[in-house]
Amino acid sequence: MRRRILVAIVGVAAGAVFLLALPLGIAVQKLYRDDEVSRLERAATAQARSFDPGAGSGDPVEFTDSTENGDEVAAYSLAGARIGGIGPDTADQLVRATLSTGRVGDTEAGGRLVVAVPVLGGERVVGAVRASRSTKELNERVLRVRLLITGGALAIIGLAAIAALALSRRLSRPLAELAESASGIGGHGRIVASPRSGIRELDTVAEALDETAARLDALLSREREFSANASHQLRTPLAALRIDLESRELSGDDVTAALSQIDRLEATIKTLLTVARDRPREATPFDVDDLLEGLAGEWVGRFAGLSRVIEFTSDHEAVLALASRDVVGEVVEVLIDNARRHGAGTIRVRSRSIAGMLAIDVSDEGAGVDPESEIFARNSGHIHGIGLAIARSLAESEGGRLDLTDPGPGSTTFTLFLQTVDGPNHSPGPAVP
């Protein structure tokens, strides 16, 4: 923005100065030349007083101070012959025109300014006086004025550039502050009012931004409070169910599997509650392969009971993911359970390194997913339910990303992208299959 404002203002100023300076320079040259011609005409007229119409070639005309200031003055008869002074031996075109018309004429030739003045005798032209002067002094005067005009023009353009720079800073600074304020909306901490610049249009934007931030903060607060309250409410019936199952276990019933599921459900609620509180958390590096080994111990047996196969593989050396182990485990379990419910065939869980990040693929051999469907939207009505929406939210809360990288069929794949300890410290870009 600064560069565009600077270029626009300087360009307009330069154009205006050019349109003014160019005709001014031409006018100055014409003015100085006309002045010089007038001075030379007066000098020639003064010298014409010494002209004797009856003089012949044997009685040359003598001019006083004929070479003063480098001027050359010569007298010519009506026949065009030089009869005195310094000049061409015969009348040139300018002198001949003056002799024939009786009018004063001027021209430039050979770096000299030349004028011809008619000499009258008895109300008729009897001769002419030719005077010439070097144009060096005239050119130097014109050059000095043009340099002065050019210096003034450059000074004006420089002042315009300074004004444009100040104006661009005046406009861009509040915009940068507004952008910084907008980037903090939805983050942690209290809402800070957008700065005011004193520019009415920008202050209107700042007010609208503050109102939007307040509405978003209220909405997020309600959602976080609801999530936290819902998680707390779930703990009470789970605790009662655990007590009931443990009493049955004391009676000899085999409730180990049920208690294991309750442990898992309580861990899930704890994870969701931690994320719902939206408190700043330090991501603790952990070994993803170690996490997947633990999940394999839990899921292989379950799938064997369903006559299905689940495979866990790793295509990378030891890499530490920079995220919450519990949250990542929850996301992977959602993906595995989603493949179990809506997929078919063998389920494959693979971890791999990609572009300085870590990717965890969960694929199955089912009928596939329509890539145009909004499977990650909570209210999409899709058969996958809200599990994928929650999983994506959990991934993003840890600085990662969850994408459908292959819609299938036969190879439906969801990929979780995570930052690593040695990877770039930024949010992942578009998913790469």
C-alpha cells in the first residue's frame, strides 16, 4: 500500500511539473531570444546612422565600435554588395529579403544571431545594415534558467515524495494495527479494543471490528462453557456406572471389558474437557510410534472379534510430534472407529514424514466418500456424524490439520498432519496425499 500511494502521488506531481516546466522552458528561450534580437536590432539601427547612400566601394562605410561584445556589423548597397563593416562580401538571403521588402528580419546561422535593418533614403530602401552576435551568451542564459527550472521541479517532486511517504505511513500504520488487532480475535486473553487513528473511515472499521470481536467472544464463551458443563455432567453417571460394575465384579461377574471401556470414555471426557477450557497448553513432544503401538494393543483384538484386520506401520525414523499425546490419540481413535463403522476390509494406520511434518494416515477399503460432501461439518447430516468434526477441531487445537486425502473407493484415507520438534514452526499448509 505504501509503495502504491508513493508511486501515485509522485507520478501525479512529476506529470504536473513536467507539463508546467516544459512550456516554461520553451517560453524562457523564446523570451530571451526575442530580447537579444531587440537589442541587436537597436544596435544595428544605431550603426545605420553612419550609412551614406552615396558611398561606393572606394569609400567604405565605417562603423563605430563595430566589434563591441563580439558583434559584427556590415553595410550593403541596394545591389547587395558589402560597402563596409564585417560580414559576407555579398548580401545573404536575409539581407536580400530586407532590401526587397524593406522589413527588419532575423535568423540564426553558424552559431550567431543575425538581424538585417533597412536603410531608407527619400522614403525608399537604399541599402541595409546587417548585424550578428554569437549565441553563446544567449544559450548560457537559457541553460542557467532551465537548470533553475529543473532544480525547482526536482525539489517539488522531492517534496511530493516526502509528503507521499508521510501520508502512506499515516494511512498504513492504522491499517497494520487493525490487522494485528483482527488477528487476535478468537485467541487467548481478553479482548483489546482496536486502536483509533483519527481517520473517520478507518475508525468506523475499528468500531465494527470491536463489535464483531465482542460477539465472537460471547459466542465462544458460551460454547466453551457448554462443553465444560456437558463434560462435567457426563462424569456423574459414569462414576455411578463404574461403582455398579465394580460391585458386580466383586460378586464374581466378568466386567473387565466394560470397565476398560469406561476408563477409555473417562479419558476421552478428560481430553475434551481440557480442550474445551481453551487454556494455553505447552505441547509436550512424544513418540508417535509409541502411541500407535499402544493403540494397536487395544484395537487389534477388537477387530479380530469382528473378523476384520487392522495394521499399524511406520515409514519413518523416530520423530517426535509437537502436540498433546492424549489429543492425538483421541483423533486417531476417532478415525479408526469411523473406518470400522463406515468402511470395509483391512484398516491401515501408517505414520510417515512429509515436508518437515508428521502425517498419520488411516485408510480402509470401503465404498469411499463423496469429496464434495461436508463430512467435517457438525450439522452436515452426513452418515459419519459429528465425530470427524470434533476430530478436526482437536487437531487444529494442537496446531495440526485433519484432511480427507483420498476419497476412495477402495482406498479411503484420512490424514492427520502434526508439527514436529525439528519441523517448521507454523500451521500446516494444504494437505498432501
